[in-house]
Amino acid sequence: MLNFFTVTGCIIKSLEVLTVLFLVVTFSKHKFALFFGGKKNLNSQSDHTLHSCFIAALTVMVFHFVSSALAQHIIALEMEKMMLRQFFYFTMFSCSMAFAVTLFLLHVMRGCTFSLTARLCIYLSILQAMLQMLQFIMRGMLDNSMLSPFYSTTVVVLNVLSLAVVASFPVKQFFLSRKEVA
């Protein structure tokens, strides 16, 4: 079962990288503005949506890589079992909350409105944070593994949903551009 979660995680990370690359390549005329732009680059609602979706996709990708690497390092630590569990789940909770705050602050700094993609990413991260806090209490404080299968499955589902949310905008744009060509 662990191999399934590992393989799924690798596939999700790969698809997140492809989503960000697809956005950069597809909107190559906005390439510099996507990374370094500000309010002056946002002339229409479609610009706001593009920038918001790019910020969401990039943030999801970066935080997924960071939290996965962090989780692997934490698991390898030599600590007492309960203390390690508490540290692990609290760190994962903190990563989910840091993701939501970062996504929010990047939108504020960029001066763009929140697209549906960005809002859904924040909602999913809040759900993930709540799940991690619940698991922190159950496994880290009460030493109860009753929710562990639910936790493992739900984390994968939330990651797949996050991927689907950030991939939906580029996929939609791809099909719209193919429709215009035909």
C-alpha cells in the first residue's frame, strides 16, 4: 500500500510540473509577467485569471515538493515515537497553513483577483490542514490509529483534487485554442 502512495505522489508531482510548464509555454508572451509582473500587467479579467491560476499552480507545485521532502526528512529522524508523530503531523499542518497564507499573500502582492482555481486551492489546503490536525490529535496525542487509513486515502484524494484544480485552467485553454484553430 505504501508503494501505491509513493507512486501516486510521484505522478502527482510530475503532473504539477507539467501543468506549470504548460502555462509558461502556452502563455509565453506573458512569461516574464507571470513570474515577475505586477498590477501593470493586469489589464483585463482574463489577465487576472491567468496570473491567479499561474500563482496557484506554482504554489501548489512548490509546496507539494517542499512538504514531501520535509515529510521524508522528519520520518527519518531518531525520536521517540509519539514525539515524532506529533512533530510530523504538526509540521504537515503548518505546511498546509503556510501554503494558504503564501497563496493569499502572492495574490495581494501581485494585485490580482482570486480566480476560482486559487480559491479552490485554498479551500482544499484548509481541509488538508483540518485533517492533519485531526490526525495530530488522534495519533500524536491519543495514540489511536483508527483514522490512519482514512487519513492516508484522503491526503492522496486532496492532492489529486489540487492537481485537477490547477490543471483545469490550462486544459480548458488548450481545448479552447484547438477549437479556434479548427
